[in-house]
Amino acid sequence: MESATGTDKRTMASQLETRVRQDIITGRLVPGSKLRLKELAESYDAGVIPLREALSRLAATGFVVATEQKGFSVGHISAEEIRDITRTRLLIECEALRMSITQGDLDWESRLIATHHRLDRLPVVEGPERMLRPDWEQAHEAFHTALLAGCDSPWLMRFTGMLRDQTARYRQLSMHYAGSIDRDVPGEHRALLDAALARDVERACALLSEHYETTTRNVLKHERLSD
């Protein structure tokens, strides 16, 4: 039987994983920067052991890099990587979307409408620095997950989730491009919803492609990634 102490450590590690991941996404932890366990433990008011476990988990997803004898650092970002992620997402998600629209039932439609309703009611950014709101990020992920959920393929959903996580590391950068202020992101999501409910596969895939490619173009205009 597992001890309460062991369970508590795993729970703490999961909480730390979420917090560190969010700080990487928002840029509080800068790409390529060294993650010193003692300093982080003080910052998060946590023990070194669950923190090390959290960083090891994040290393498995690319958010953190683990180097033998050197410890941990925040994963690097690059123009080449975001282009590759976007191409791969479109290959996988367009197929998942085709299957979802073709196979999705009334329950799928209901979940899609519900997740979009919440997403559409939330502001995208907050503050003068135009930081993406955490509640919007959660609603955004829920909508895109629901959009594909009708495909009835656990492996496709697993791969799309992994790629969505990687894109999250870059999405915040797109909001710093001046042209993003005029972008109608809620309108893009409404168009995706309408195409999916109309069972218009070709239009939905075209809209999804443009949605992701616009984000990528904005990301590539950021000074950290400009060619």
C-alpha cells in the first residue's frame, strides 16, 4: 500500500509541474535559462525532491532540457521549430478534424457549442503587456480539443495534445506583434464552429490551417525569432 508521504510528494510534483510549465509559457522563465533547484525551490516555496520530479516530467515534453552533470534549463525556442510544429499540427489535426466532422454525433456538437460559448465570453489578453489570460488559455484548449474529439481516435488525440502543448510555448510571443491587436481571434473561432456544425470539412480544414498559420506568422515577427 502506498504511503501518504509518497502520494503527497507526487501531488506536489504535479502542482509544481503545472506552475513551472505556466511560467515557461508566459516567459517568466526565459528560454535557455538555467533552472537552479535551490533558487526555484525558494521561489515556489517547495522541496527540492518534488521540484526535481516536476522538471524531469517537463523534460519529457520539451519544456525543459535535462543535461547530465549540468542539471536543468528551460527549453530553447526557434523559428525552425515553430515552423515544424505548425506543419506537423496541420498534417495531424486536419485529418483528425475530417474524422471528427464526419463521425461526430449530437453529443459532440453539444460539447463543441458549450466550449465555444465559454471561450467566446472571455477576454483574450489582460494588462498593458497583453498577456494571455490563463482562463482564456484553458477555454481555448478545451475548444480545440472538443473540435477534434469526434474523431474517436485516442492516438490522434494524444498526438494533437502533445503538439498543442508545444505551440503554447510560442503563442504568447504572437501577442507582442503589433498587428495582432487587429486580429479577430474570436471571429476565427466562430467561423471554425460554424463550419464544423455545418459539416463542411473542406472549409473547416482551410479555416484551421489559416488560424494556425496566422499565429505562426505573428510569432515569427517577434524579435527573439526574427530571421
